[in-house]
Amino acid sequence: MFSIDPIQYRTTDHGDFAAEWAPHTDISEWWYATGYLHDDDDNLYSYQYTLAKRRLPGQEFWVLMLALTDIQTGAHHYGQEMSPVADPVLITDTTAQWGSKAGAVKGPHSMKVFGSDDDWSFDLTLDYGKGAYWHCEDGVLRMALPEDNETTIYYSYPNMPTTGTITIDGKELKVVGKSWFDKQGGPYSEFRRETHWEWFSLRFDDDEEMMLFSFPQSDYKDGTYIPAEGAAQRLNDYTITPTKFVTANGMQFSAAWTLEVPGLKDQKYVITPMTDGQLNIAYYEQLCEVRNLAGERVGLCFVELLPGVMNERPTSDQMRP
């Protein structure tokens, strides 16, 4: 259900952040929050909220994905719902919501993100922090080699001080932390192996960020460096090298990495998962720590990995929810 009319997808003449929040016609797109949270005892948790519209040949459908992970114990809570129609979905100029179950709601100074499933939930307030940033080439990210012309429009609020509560194992906990919110979408082909990505959102302790969008199967990459203050800059001079691999549902994924970013910050980093990854529908996701070569932890990183990167022909059984 939309209280605003869907808009046309545009690249070089796209709208501003507020305009591009809206749903678009004939594309896949998603409203997506990830973050890390500490309770009063300094225990660490991660969470995910995703509302996605997936466009397939001749049809589209909506998916809600929620997750809450206890990093200390490795316990991962995940829930999802799917609908071939938009009836459970409420999209307004400030809302991306799945009924009363979950949503992202923009206010003048902060965003509310909430979700619940069975006996766990999160109810969080995300301050806008540094504000929103366009990624890559003025918000245009190519989803395969440039000549393929597969694109998305992509912006983020990458540094959002977060407060609120989570309920886990029947216990409500006050939490504080930091979140990153994405709005992204485009008419790219979801089932082409060439458009499957590895995504790294590095959240440094000094309030700087890097968004790295990599396509190792074709050695193509793009990204964004966001300093603590000032304008973001396009970042496509970096090298990510996997150092470990795992198998989930018969598919292989990378599972630890080294990162080289010549001329930026410490230039070389090691990215290591803090828990086992989670296979959500057909993508792999996990929270990692980022260390420099001196072994000092300098930040955290969410990683999202799609199966086409390392699996030539994922089967329909592997790809379905």
C-alpha cells in the first residue's frame, strides 16, 4: 500500500535523498538497516532490518527480513515474511513498514527502526548523525562491468548513533550503539552471476566509513570513503583478498579477508568474522572486526555476500527461501 505514487527510476538526473526514498516502478529495491549494539554490561549484539521489493520476469514480490545476533554466544535469531502483493507494506514519504511488525520511520531529527519475531525484538532510535551520502558516481553504482549498464541508485546514512531496547531470550535490554541505513535499487538482473556482489561497510572508531562494493568474479569494484567531516569521495582503488572460505547450503562463500586501500588511513587491514555467518534466503551476512597490521582493532564491518561470486550456477533449491 503506497500513500505516494511510485516514481520512475533515474540515474544521472535522480532526485534528492527524500525523493529517492519512494518506491520505484519496475525495479528491485530495498530499505536496509544494520547496526551493532551494547547493553549495560557491554555485551555486543548486531541487528538487521530489510524491506525489499524483488523484481522478477513477469512479477514482483515483497520480502521482510529481520535478524538479531548475540555476538557473545553466537545465537542468531532470524525471521522473514514474503508477499506477492504489497498489501502488508506501507510506504509513505517517511515510512517503509511491514504492517505493525517492522518498519523504518523517518522523523525530523532521527529514524525509528523496529522489528519483532516470536520472542525477540528490537525498538531503536537512529539519530541522523553525519547525514546521508551518495555512493560511487553521484549515487550511481554499476552492478556489473560498466559496459553492461546494470545499475542501482544508492545512498546511505552511514553513521547513526543508536539508542533503544532489544528483547532477547525473554529479557528486555537497554542498548546503545551505531547503525547504517541504506536505500538502494535499480533495474539490474538479479539472477545474472555478473551482478552478484560482496559488500563491506567498514565503520571505523574515528567516525569514518568505507563502503566497498566488489564483484570478484569479474574483478570489478566501486565504493565510497566518508571522512569524519566533509565530502565523501569515490573509492575504487582497493584490493580485497579472501583468506578463508566456508560452505553453506552447498554454496561457497569467502569468510575472512585482507584489505588494502593505498593512501587512505592505515592502508592495510584484516577483516575477521566475530561469529559464524548467517545464510539469509540466499545471501550470507556477518559482523566482523577490523584490525590494522599492528593488531589493533580500529572498527567493525558488516559483510554481505551473494552466491554468484564463488558459485558458477547456484541451483534453484539453493536460491529459494
